[in-house]
Amino acid sequence: MNSDSDDPSLTPPSPSTPEPAKKDEGKPTPIPAETTNQKASLSDLVPPGTQLPPAASESVHKTIGKAPSGLWASSGILKIAYKLLVNDRAKFSALLVGITFSVFLMIEMTSLFSGILARASATVINIGASVWVMDPAIQTVANTIPLPDYVLDEVRSIPGVKYAVPLYSGGALLKLTDGTYQSVNVIGLDDTSLFGRPELTSGNIQDIFAENAFIAIKDSEFYKLKNPKIGDTFELNEHRGVIRGIGHVASSGLFGVPTLYTTYNRALQYIPNSRFTISYLLVEPKTPEDVALIKQQVKAAGYLALTKDDFIQKISSFYTYQTGIGTNMLMMTIISFIIGMSISGQTFYTFILENIEKFGALKAIGAKGSELVSMILFLAFFVALTGYGFGVGLCSLMIWLARLYLPDYAAMITYLNLGLAFVMVVIIAAISGYIGVRKVLKIEPFDIFRG
């Protein structure tokens, strides 16, 4: 017979050891220090061996900022920055318009200046002589001071001179067949060599020796002669002139007057002159090393010898520093730079302010300061370079259209213009980026989320 003590249901439970009281009951488990950076993992928050449902696991990943592999790589950061920019179409458009307009003005102003300087040296470029001998007081090729005839013989006697020929350059007033008058620039070439002659598109260069013969240059001012053809006549100081050829030159003149070529002696015959008649001496050295000796000998004789490049530089310096052209163009370029910098700087700062929460969120989930800086600089330089491209294209299009309808338009885009505008755009981007970087680096994620 079983006793009551043998019944398991009546057996009193054995005393168990009471569980210790939780000291921090009700307080959240502290997050390990490793979870404060982007490399934190789920194991940092959950004890080993604990299994969480997929939904809970995904929630924890989002909480600690666990991102897919490579998010904080350079391409990922720049992609986020790009999306932030293009999604705000109003700010993006305003930034592009500001930079484009600034670049357009800067290149337009500097291109006009380059075109003016090129046309100011048109005669030097078109003639193409290696060395020019002139009076020391000459500042531009258009303001000639006649040389005595004996200077030609003296220059020809200098060792190292292959040949030297005279050149006449002067203004005249034509009476056209319809009775109107037109100012022209007359170039008289050496009768023997015709050195500096233009390339003919119609006629024969030998016809320049015919009676009353002139060659008209078909440039931007050609229409002012009523678009003459071979055989057309005009009157110059009561002398009859006949167009015997149509020529082409590399550069049109600056002062808006057509150009006629003839022989040196015919120019002296048709145009009244002072006692001395040689405008310039065109010299060709035997070797490039002889140029220094020629300059020295000419200077000893009281005159000035310049190479083609030196003469062009002298003319450019005159128009840049001794006239108002250089100053006015410089002021317009500076104003264009200030306009672009103010528009882009202000708009970019507003863009940063409107997206400050997004940058703060990125910083809160582990983005480093260097990564935020790279985002800001990428945005600034992306907008600046895109606007630079649009500005160059717009300026090129405007110059092309202007030349179609305005033959006298002198703008000319050069590598120097493009380089100067590029440097200014980089400065604008750097300043705009600096403004944005300062604001973003001061972000405190706590303040962002608290707000």
C-alpha cells in the first residue's frame, strides 16, 4: 500500500534559489561603442545565440544605420549628392543659369578684346614679314612715321640681312562710280618682289603691274566698295583706278575701312606724301640668329627693328594700357565674375540650408566629415563645370550668329579666353563649396532630430 508520501502530486516542491533583483530594470541596454560608426553589426546589440524574426532584424539594421556594402564608397556618396541636387530643380536651374550667364559674359568680353587686338595688328599679320624696321616713336601699325630713303640702303648693308624692301601704308579717299566717297587703306608693295602680296581669289597677281591697277581685299569691309568685280573703276585724287584682282587676307582691319593693294611706286604717285615716303622696311634675315645683330645695327642707326611677334605685342600693349579699351574690358570681366559668384554663392547656400536635415541624417548614420565635404565640393564643381560648358556653347553660338549678320563683329574666342574663364569658374566653385562646407561641418545630428 502506497503511502501519501509516494504520491508525486502531493510532494511539496523543492525550494528554488530566488533570482537576483535586476539593478537596471526598466533602463535600455546601452549600445556598444562600436555601434556609433558605420561598421556596427547586429551582434553588437543582440546577445550571442539569440534569434530575431526577419522583420525585427531589418528594423535593428535600419536603426543602427547598417547599410549595404559600399554605400560610403566614393561613388555612393557622389550619387546621393547628385540626386539631392537634381531633385531640387528650381535651385539646380538657378545655379546653372547664374554660372552660364557669368561665363557667357566673361568669354564675350575677353573675346571682344582679343578680336580688337587681332584686328589692330591686321597689317602685320597679313604682310607676314619676319622683321619690321620703323621709327622708334611708332605705337601702332596704323600710325606710320615715314623713313628717309637712305635707311633702306643702310639696312641692306647690315650683315645677316637676306633682303629688305620698302612698304607703303596710308589712307586715301575714293570716289566710287555712284558718286559716293569711301575711305580706304592703301598698301604699296615693293615693285620688284611684291613681298607681302595677298592671296588672290580672282584675277592674276601679275595684273597689278597693269595701268591704274589695284587689288581689292574681300574682307568684312568689302561691301563698302559696293562689292566690286574685276574691271570696276573708281577715282583716287583725280586718278583713275581699276580693280584687277580680288584678294583674301588672314585678318580684317580694326577701323572699318576697306583695303586696296597696289605697287609701291603707284601708291606714291596717287597719294600725296611728305618728303620721306617709306612707311616700313620689311627685312628677312639669313638665319634666325642674325635677328639680334640686325636689331643692334638698326638701333645704332637711330631706328627700331622688331620681329613680327614683338611688333604685335607692342601694338597690343598700346591698346591695352594706353587706351580705354583694356580698362573697360577688364571692368566688364570683373563685373561678370562678381555676378556669377554672387548668384551661385547665394543660391548654393540656400540649397544647403534647405537640405541641412538630409546632411544631418547622413552624419547621424555614420557619414564622415570628409565624405560630407566631398559631397559639397562635388556639387559645387559639378554645377560650375556644367555651367561653364553651357556658357562656352552659348557664347560660341552668339558669336557665330553675329558674324553671319554683322561682318564687322570682331569677337574671337582663343584658348586664353577659355582658360581665363575656366580659372574664374573654379574660383566661383571653390568659394561656393567653402560656404557650404562650413555650414555642413557644423551640423549636430542631435539638433537635427530634436528639431
